[in-house]
Amino acid sequence: MSTQYLETTKDVYKQAAETPDVGLCCTTTPVWQLPELSIPTRMLEMNYGCGSTVHPRDLVNNPTILYVGVGGGMELLQFAYFSRQQGGVIGLDVVPEMIEASRENFKQAEVENAWFDSSFVDLRHGDALNLPIKDESIDVAAQNCLFNIFKIDDLKQALKEMYRVLKPHGRLVLSDPICQQGIPEHLQADDRLRALCLSGSLPLQQYIDMITEVGFGTVEIRAKRPYRILASPEYDTQEQLYIESVEVCAIKDPMPADGPCVFTGKTAIYFGQEESFDDNKGHVMTPNTPLPVCDKTAGALASLGRADIFISESTYFYDGGGCC
């Protein structure tokens, strides 16, 4: 498989490191506003992502954090806000100019944030396809709008590498564009469009399948938001392509015998007359108490054909709790 597209990607982000490109990406998640956290202007200008991978509930008990594809360092700074320990956050990038730009941005972050020290972030040159990280040494790994750049075989390799370096029950937090219609092959083959995080967008189910095929036993869809439109005449497409951004957390839990637990924001509500309903599979439901359920459990409950159990459609928003 040709790797020329990876060289194009490096060139695009070398330029974006040397001259911030505010319009390069369109982040759909509001930037964190936290006490005593000031994000330098240049960091904001170099926020080359489509969502957020920083979630406080992932960052308890002083985790070791790996972030791949550093951008201008904004999410590294946000992770460091919660970590505040020397080398607690590792930032990897294959583009030397981007690492240097982040290093300079951290100097300004030290000026604006009394709590921050650049030693909190360990910046390293590294490739997502061959992470220079020990096996099972990371608690939380993250990438924002990087993996969608990879073609399928490289994406599989990048996911395998993330799985390898995570500790058992560790978390991989991802933010990427998706496209339910599928991107036409001629656009997928456009190296620059791929580098711009547009033509590598997969349908959501294919994206999830690739994550679970690597071995992640639990997958949470935390958000799904409108992102971009690809339409003629700007793009060579006969139909208007609707791209969304998705935020996902894949947890290195053991794979259940009956397949992964994938949470897409479905909820079950029991409204019968008994004190509770027990499906004898670990799910006890009390009347009129919403229970978030994975898609697998939702399907099993629906198959019972009970008139006193309601199953909602997927909201594509899940923030913890529920079954499994």
C-alpha cells in the first residue's frame, strides 16, 4: 500500500505548525473553561481537532496519559490541568515542527497559568503506527482527528498500537469525523483531502467494528455532532456528503463471550406493576427508573416482547452508568 498520503499529511501539518491555520479544522466541542486555566491564543489557533478527548471522569487516580498528534498542545495543557505531575502527560507527534510549536506554546502557557510547568508534558517524536511506548504502561490514551487520516490497514495498526500500550481496563478516547453515506473512492484517494480530515471519514458502525476487532470489550459513544458538508462544485461529488464528528471511549475490558458492549445512548425503562424486573443476566430494573443499556442488552430486552419495557432509540450520547 502506498504511503505517499502520509508524506502529504506531514507536509500539511508542517505548514500548520509554522503558520497557524485557524480554518484547518472546525472543533465542534466548546473549549474547556476551568478555574485558573488560560489557553494561549496561538494554542487556540492551532486547535486542529474535531471534538474533545478530555473528560474529567477518565482522569482520576493520577493516570499516565498518552496523546498522539499534539497539534498546538491545547489538549495536552488540558490533560496537564488534571494531572499536574512531571511527565504525567506524554505527547507524541511525527512532525518535528509541530512538537517545536507545542513546546513554544507551553512557554506562554507557563506565563498565563501559575500552576503549569512544561515538565508536566513529555513531548516526544513518535509515530502512531509504531508507538515508542512500553506495553501496558498507559492509563488513558487519546487522539483527536488523527486516525481518520489513516487508510484502513494503517488504521488497524494504529488501533492495535493503542491497545498494546494500554493497561487492562485502560481507556482510548477518540474524536474523529464520520460519514454515514460513505466517502466515494475518488475522494478517498485524494491525499490532501485525507490530510484535511475529510475523505477518510468512515460510517459509524464500521468505525466501531474496527475498534472492537482490535479487542476493546466496551465502547462508549459519548457525542455525535454535525461537522461539515462536502458538496459540488467545491468537491467532486454528485451528492451532498454530510460529515459528523464523533467522540468515543474504547475501554480495554475483556471481550464478553457474546460480543462487545457498545453504548450508543439507548435507555430501558420498566413500567410494570412488580417491584422490579430481573432479566437474570445482571440487569435489575425498578419501575420508571431509566437504565442506560448497551445495544446488545437493548436487543435482548426487546426480544422478550414485553409490553411493560420501553427501549429508546440511540441518542449517540452516553456518559456512564447502566448495564454491563
